[in-house]
Amino acid sequence: MDEKWRGRQLGAVSLLAALMPLSFTVSGHAKVLPSVLLLLSGLALLWRHAATRRSYRHAWPVMAACGLGLLYPALNILGHGLGWKQFDRPSHILLYLATAAVFSLPLRMRWVWLGFSLTAILLGTVCIVQHDVLGIRRAYGLNGGGWGAIEFAMVLLVLALLAWIRVLFAPGDRLERGLHVAGAVFGMYGALLTQSRGPLLAFIPMLLLLLLLYARRTRHWLRALLLLGAIVGGGALAGASVHAVVLHRLAAVAPEVASYDHRDDANGSVGERLEMWRTAGHAFLAHPLSGVGIDQFGAYARRQIAAGHANPVIAKYDHPHNEYLDAAATGGLPGLLVLLLIFGVPCGYFVRHLRHAGEPAMIAATLGGLVVVGMYALCALTDNVFYRAMPHSMYFFLVLGLAVMIGRLATQRQVMHRV
């Protein structure tokens, strides 16, 4: 009876974990239910189970780096005398530090990965309906409106990469693999319909990395090349309805860079970015130790506009569309260092364990963590990937959870070696 009850508990927690990416992308009060239930489960595990605490100790570098993303904003807000409204988004990290404890359980990870792929299929379908049925030029998903297109593309492409990991590196029957292929395809096509250049450009090297690692591990170089060709060809055909617009947006980059002048011509999304980056650089140079304050870039930019030092086209923006420059401008050198640690420490942790990963569960966890970090770190060059709750929550939920999962698998392997 106890085993049956424990199995039901693990199944319920696994389903809740599988629902988390979907909960990040919808509005309404019901979305918080999976997070609350996982939070309570995580706190109970940390209190009662030594194995959970051992998993955390193994993953302590990742925990510490992400914890700085919680601590430094609080100190910066206190130092600048800002309101605690600016602490709302960083405070979510505390939730995922505790929620990660559920990954110290032997979850039914096949259910979790399938839940992620089914979410990608659903969200990709939403994009198709918005673009092809409702006539919305840039699909933006279920939450956030037009301003949420970039963030929604991030979530879709992360889910697509996780689906490709299951296709390439994990065993499964034909139906299961077919669902993961569908998740990858719908995720990529849905992201294409958002027409967001930054996430799409960040996705390409991560996909190439997965194919390269697959070819090296299996020695199926030809199969990897054929799969890459199929993805490229399929993307060109599937995106026929929007690829001209996407190509036009990509082709506009060079002319906008060449014509950029911060006083007379900073128009277009690229020109506006360049002007925001210039202004963020000035903010950092003027306040190198503590920045202008968390979430205060927009106010600083508007003061610069009023003083005649910045182009008025950026008045509508509250962040500079570059996570690194935003961290430097609003948090100074310590803020930039914290961001680099949030990306760098998990990346090193996942790379270190990838070298020793043998079983499919460890491979999926390490690769999953690696592509999430890589995707965010690359996209952060052209957008603020942590500015909105949707991609912010996605990052810390996955990175912290997968780090604890690796901690569980690694400590179990150490115990087996001792025996």
C-alpha cells in the first residue's frame, strides 16, 4: 500500500513539473497552482529528506550563483532607496530555489519531458491560429500581447531544444519519439511566426551543438547531417508564409547599423537598440560601482533625452534590449558580475557533468541545462531575457531543477561505487 501511495505521489509531482512551462505562458490565477504545490513539496523535502539536502550540496555552485540574483537586487534597491516593487521579479528566484527540491525525487521524467513537448505543440498551435486565422503579424502567444513576442519565442525555442534532446539521446517507443519530434517542429515553427530575430539566431548554434554532440557520441555523422538538412529544408518550406518577412527583418540589420546616428537617425529596431546600448554604456561609465538602480534604465534614459544627450526614439523603452548592458547600467560592475555568474557557473556545472554522463537520464539533464543556459546567454546579447516573468521563471525553474536532478544522480552513483 505504501509503495502504491508513493507511486501516486511521484506521479502527481511529475505531472505538476510537466505543467510548469505552460503555467508560465498563460494568465489567470490558476497558473500559480502548480508553483504553489511544488513549493510546498520542495520545502517538505528539504526539511525531512537528507537525500534532498545531499543533492543540493552537490549542486551548491549553481544554487549560490542563482541566489546572488536574489541577493544583489535587494542590496541595490536598499542602496538606492528604491521601492520594493522592483524586487518582484528577482524574488521569484527564491520560489525556484525551493521548487528545485522535487527534482531530488526519482520523478517520472518521461512524463515531464512529454509534458514539455505537448506544451510546445499547444503553444505552436496557438501561434499558427494567431498568424494564419486571426491575421496577427507577429504571434505572441497566450500572455503579454505584442510586447511578449520575443519572450514567447524564447520559451518555444527552449522547449524545442529539450524535445530534440529526447529525440536524439533518450530511448523511447515510436509514439513517444513522434510526440517529441512534433514538439520540436511546432516549437520551431511557432517561434518563426513570432518573427523574433534574437531568439532564432541564438537557437541555431544550440541546435548545431546538439547535433555535433549526437554525432560524436554515436558516430552517426551522416545521420546528423541528414537531420540538419531536413530541419533546414523543412524550416524553409514550413516558413514560406513568413520567411520573406523574417529575411527582410534580417536584411535590414546592416543598413540600419550603417545609417545609425544617435542624434539624427536612430530609427528602426536596430537603430533604437544601438541608441539604447550607447545610453546604457554611458550609465555604466557614470555609475560603475552601483549603477543607476535596478529597473531604472528607462527613467535614466528619459532624463538623458530631456538633457539632450539621447535620441527621443528610446523614450518608450524601460530596458536596453541587452541583458549584459542592462545589468551593468542598473547594477554597476557587481550587477554585471552577478549576471555572468548566473550564466557561467551553471554552464560550467553542466559541462563538467556532461563529460561523465553515461545513462540517458544524466545525458538529458546535463544537455537540457546546457542548452537552456546557452540559449539565454546568446539571446541576452540582443534582448533582456530576464525582464519579463515568463522567460525569467523558465530559466530558473529549469536550471535549478536540472542541477538538483544531476546532484541526485551523481550522489546515487557515488553511493553505488562505494558499495
